[in-house]
Amino acid sequence: MSLKILFRGRVLLAIIIFTTITCTGIIYTSIKSLRLDREHLSLLELSKNIDLEISHSRIFLDDYFLLNESPKKAAVLSCFSNAGKYTTSLNSLIAEKYKGNNETDLQSSLEAVIATVEQLQNRVSTFLVNNPESFDTAVLTDYRNFQLAYQELDNKLEQYIQDENSQFKQSVFTLVLLTFFLLLLCIFLIQRIINSYNTIEKQQALRALEVEFKERKRIAADLHDGLGSILSSIALFIKLIEKDCSNNAENKSLIQVKELSGIALENLEATINNLNPSILNKYGLIKSLEILCDKINDIGEVTCSVNSADSEIKLDPNMELNMYRICNELINNTLKHAGASILSIDIQQIKKTVVILYRDNGKGFNPDLIPTFDEEKMGLRNIIKRIESFGGKYAINSGEGKGVEIMLSINL
């Protein structure tokens, strides 16, 4: 249980790390995108406001000459004042962006615009003080110079925004690429964790089966050497007593005791064979199953057969014992519950995998009922549990009146 918790914790930790990094990347990207959008909008807005204020000053100047209205002078000067504020704000934003860096083309273009705005403001202010009646050509030249300088700034600003957007897209692409590789790494780590868990679980199951195998063998040996010897001695003494007894009544009692001791010996031998089948140790898996089928065929009610391309499949003794018990349990299920007339066992070894295909033509059953607590399915549930305990796989194909086909695959 603690092993499952440990591995689940590791998988959960890998998922949490990936989710945290991914969410952090998404939040960072969103914040960076919003910040860039606000910054670019501010730059464009300030730039357009400078152009609008200078354009308005030109309009108010035209109105002044056409209508000869003195308030238009103040409006012209106000436009230049506003334009100066916008250029100062724009210069602060760009200077903050390129703090500590060498002068860039964008900063040079902005300085040129600031210079033309100041020159134009000084020229117009001086021009208005003299109360002229028409435009001075120098003022018109300064307006044209501003338009040229502003056009250059607008181009540089557009190029600057495109470059920043391009860099941001590259950063997003890099982040997505890193996230993708991180996802692959997490999947790889989770797969490794799952494989490690399965390997350890399989090793634990195999160790448990090995311990069970050794314990069964020890118990069988203890029963044979201990209780078996005692029962054999009892049978021997009964034979000796039979020779000395002449009374018929006593002979009958001795015969009963002799029969009971014989039954006890047979039951003990069956128990020892169940714990550690001697036939399996002597003949191996395939031959032992063939002998078992021959005994069933001798009864005459069911025809049993064992088929294998390899008569000597090399298996670990513990694994061989478990496969023998599985096949024995399947046969017992058929004999007890299926009402079949034919059953067959096909055993094949494909590289490092042993495949057992078991069939009978009995009444069949619904495989969905296996998880229930039906007593008839107890043996099959034990088989499935045993198969899963050492990492095997199973497939059951059956139905009411369709017989049974069970495929078991076990990795050696």
C-alpha cells in the first residue's frame, strides 16, 4: 500500500510541476502581451497627438490670416505647448525602453522631430509677435521639415513595433517549444515511474510466489518425513498384529484400522502431492498435464487433450508449479460446473512469453459476472488473481451455451 502511495505521489508531483510551469508560462505570456499592447498604443497615441497638434497649429494660423482674429494666436501657441508635452512624454517612454543602451534610430528620429517642433514653435512665435499679414516662407519650410521628420519617426516607430512583436512571437514560440519538450519529459518520467512500479510489484509478486513455493515444499517434506513415517509405521505394526491374532472379531477391528490407516496415507499423499506435485518434478509441465488428461480420459465422461509444439518448455520451477495449478484449476472448473464433453489445452512458448489457450464445449457463462461473489466463479477469480500477481494477461471469450475460451499469456 505504501509503495502505491509513493509512486502515485511521484506521478502527482510530475504532473504538478508540469502544470505549474505551464500555467506560469501562460500567465507570463499574457502579462507580457498586455504590457506590450499598452506600450505600443501609448507610443502610437503620443505620436499621432504630436502630428495632430502641429496640424491644428497650421489650421489656427490659417484662420488667423483669413479672419484676422487675435484669439487664434493663443490657440496656435497652445497647440505648440501641447505638442511639446507629447514629445516630452514620448521621449521619456522611448528613453526608458532603451535605458543604458546606445542611441537608436528611433531615438534619433524622435530628436529630429523635437528639434523641428522647437524650431517651428520659435519661428511662429516670433512671426506672430510682428503681427504679419501673410505666411513667411520660412514658416512654411519649417512645417514641411516637421512633416518630413515626423514621417521618418512614424516609419521608425512602426518598424520598432513590428520588431518587438516579432521578438515576442519568437519568445512565445520558444516557450511553447519548451513546454512541449517539458510535456514529453513528464510523460517519459511518468512512464518510467509506472514501469518501475510495475517491475517492483512484479518482483514482489514473484518473491511471494517463491516464498510460497519453498514453504509448500518444506511443509510437504515435513509431512512426508514426519506424519508419513508415523502412518507407515502404524500400517507395519498392524500387519504384525494380524499375524498374532486368531480371534475373528479382533481381525475385523484390525482390518478396519488397517483400512483407515490406508485412507490416511492416501489422503496424506494427496495433500503432499497438492503441496508439491511429485509428477511435476519428475516429468515437467507438458507431460504432467498429459498424464492428468489421461486419467480424465480413463473415466470416459470428458475427452481431454494437451497440445504443444515444444514438449519440454523450460520454465522456472516456481512458475511451472503455478502454471500447472492454473491448468489444474481450469480443468476442475470444467469438470464441476461446465457439463462439457471435450476440453483442450494448447501451450506455446513465443520467445519469452508462454501462451496457454484453454477451451471446452460446456454451458459457458457471462464473463461480466466474474467480479461477483458467485461461488462457481471463485476458482476463476483465483486464477485471474494469480495471473495478475506475476504480470500475466488474460482474455476470456464465453457466453451462455457457447463454451469457454480462455487465453493466458505469461512473460518469463
